[in-house]
Amino acid sequence: MAPGWIEAKDARVKGGPPRDGDWWSVFQDPMLNALIGRAYQQNPNLRAVGTRVLQARSQQGIAVGNLFPQTQQLAGMYDAGNGFGKPFHIDTTTFNLSWELDFWGKYRREVESARAKSDASVDNYDDALVTLLADVATNYVQYRVAQQRIEIARYNVSTQERLLGLAEQQNKVGTATTLDAEQIRTLVEQTRSTIPALQIALGQANDRLCTLLGEPPRDLQMELGPWPKFGGSPMPKLPLEVAVGIPADLLLRRPDVRSAERQVAAQSPQIGVAKADLYPSISIGTVLGYGDLGFAPLLASHGALAVIMPQFSWNILNYGRIVNNVHLQENKTQEAIATYQNKVLTAAQEVQTALRGFLLSQEQTNHLARGAAAALTATQIEEKLFTDIKADVNRLFTLENTLLQVQDQLAVAQGNIALNLINVYRAIGGGWEIGHRDGSCFPTQNTTTAPEATVPPATSPSQLPQPRPAPQPR
């Protein structure tokens, strides 16, 4: 592991422990908090991964059971009739037991392997939880960004339509040409054409959110409440700094890294299991019970039965296969080690990539914010000139189009700050702690019902940002 992150000297990167458990609360968005809670309670994929924890624990119990007598059987038989004209009867009740002694550690290694697999299954559940929570937050931000971009496009369409009306009026009185009007009409339709594509993106984020919540696709617009404020951020708060600790923390924080390490721990004992086949197996068999035999007039006997049968077996002619199985398990262990090492490297790369994106998106947003302000000022000046019939229509077309693009890019860049921050928390393994904190890190036999989330009131059309007034003809 590297001693520190590349951006460790940046004041916005804190070296303290990362925020655990509820990292999504840094956005101060009650709706996001509610969606996270619902997804945690209702997501079927998370429940499916959780049942694998129960399966692994059952497998561990089976492995532990093999340390004790492997076969225990209570049997009874009764038979009576006539043979060769003579009556007979057989009545036996026995308890049979067979126990292969674990001289070479075969079953102990199986228990060790099963215990590591059980630990890995818990880490896999934690990893699924980290992914789920980050996916919910990601799609929620994408939903809000799409809403904001739609509002920006509608805002500009409204203004451009009023400019078009002004151009048509001026054309009627001869102070503007048909070419001027049609050029502005082109701008209006070009801007309006961006709205359906943005609505597609909005719908895709909506549908993905429904699936993550474990619900059929439906329109979430009324439930998610007010749209982002026009000209502001798609999220109530965009944090500008983050604590990520040091790279070595990933070995304990990232569930997928812990799972890969546990996979090594689960595979390594299989070498010992394979080597145990090189030696003889020693077992003890017993039969305890009661028997009553009668073959009149030749035989009549009854009383207790007790038989002890020591046994051993040795696969002396299978050494080629046994030795190759040992080599096979050794190579599988080396593969698991390499996979673990690669997982560690990938984890560090993901944190570094997300961290760089988080920091540079802030710089991009600052530049775009200044550019959007300048574009708005220039456009308002040109609109005033157009009202006074002194404007260059080509320049007005360019300025209006530039204003739309810069405002749209600003919304995307602001969303990228949030998305990259989410990816930082995803990369450092944030969120899995909630399953262990509330004691529900894997499902039980009882199904829980998701609580009703508190939903902010829906936004009425009058609450939406209104477009700036377009200049009126004199």
C-alpha cells in the first residue's frame, strides 16, 4: 500500500478517519435519507446475498459435525414365520457408530476453511450493502441533475419564445427580416429538442431507483418532492472536503478486500485436506444393541450385543492423483492470493480516481459558474439591443445558445461533485457499518416490512422557478 494519497496535501482532503455508517447525510437531504432506509429494508438482491450468510453458517456447522462420529444409526428388525415346517423369529435393536479419527487434521482443516467462508459471506453481504447504498445515492443525484437540466432548458425555451414573438412583431412592421425570425425559431426548436432526451435520462434514473427500492417501476416525481432550485445546486448541500484516511485503511474498511482475504484463508486449508489423503485413515466401528433369535428347535438365543471393529484404509495405489490434487489446491491458493492482491490495488485505484474527480469537479464548477454569469450578462445586453433594433441576430443566436450550454454544463458539473463524492465513499467502503450497528447484517426467518418514509409535499407549478422576463418591444 502507498503511504498516502496523491492529493493528500490538498486542504480539502482530510487524513482523519472517514465518515462511517451514514455518509449520505453529508448532503443534508431528508429524501435521500428516506430512500436509503427503504432500499436497505426492501432490496431483494440484498436479501438474497444475506441468505448466503445463513447458508455458509450451515456449511460451517456441517464441517464441525464431522469432527465427531460421522455415522450414527439406530436400527431395528423383526421377522417371524415358518421355515422347513419349523417356526422362527428374529428380533434385533442396534445402535451403529462409525468414527474416522482425525489423526492428520483433515476435518480440522475443513472446519477452518468453512469458518473462513462464513466470514467471507458476511463480507460479501457488506459489499452488496455498500454497492446498494451508493447506487441509490448515485441514481438520486442523477435524477435531480436531470430535473435541473430540464428546468434550465425550459427556462431558456421560454425566453427564446418571447424573443421569437418580438422578432415576428418587428418583421410585421418591417424593422426585422423573416431571416431574423426564422433564425431565432431555429434556436427555439433546437433548445426544445434537448428536453425529451433529458426526460429519458430522468425516467431511467426513476426506474433504476424503483428497482433498487424493491418496487415496481412507477413515477416517483410526486413522492420525491420539489425540484432543485433553478440556478442552484441539484443537492441541498455539496460538501467541498472529505476525510479518507490512509490507503492502508482499505484493508479493513473495504468489504470486498476483506472477502478476498477470507477467500485465501478458506482455500489455504484445502492443501492440508488434500495432504491428509496421503496417509492412512483410521476409524472405529461399533454395534451395540439387543438381539432375540429363535430357530426352533435348533437355536434360541437372546441378550445384549456389543461389537467393536477397528479399521484402517490406505490409498496406496492412488499417489499420482493425490499428489496432483495437493498441487491443484496449492495453485488455487496462489490464485486466491493474486486475486486478493489485485483487489487491493483496484481498491486504491478507485479511491484515487474518485478523489481526483471530486476535487477537480469543484474547479470545473467554479469556472463554469463564472462563465455562466458572463454569458447571462452578455445575453441580456444583446437582448436589450435586439429590443432597440440594433442587435446582430447572429450574435444573439450564438449568445443564447452559449448561455444554454454553459448553464447545462454547470448543472452537470455540480452533479459531478456529488457523484464523485459518492464514489469516494463507495471506494472506501462506506455504509456497511449500518448492518452491524442495528444487528440486522443478514436476514432472519421473519420478513421485515419497510417503514413508511416521510415524503415532502409535492411541488405545484407555481412553486417552480419562473423564467426571467424577455424584453418587450417599444
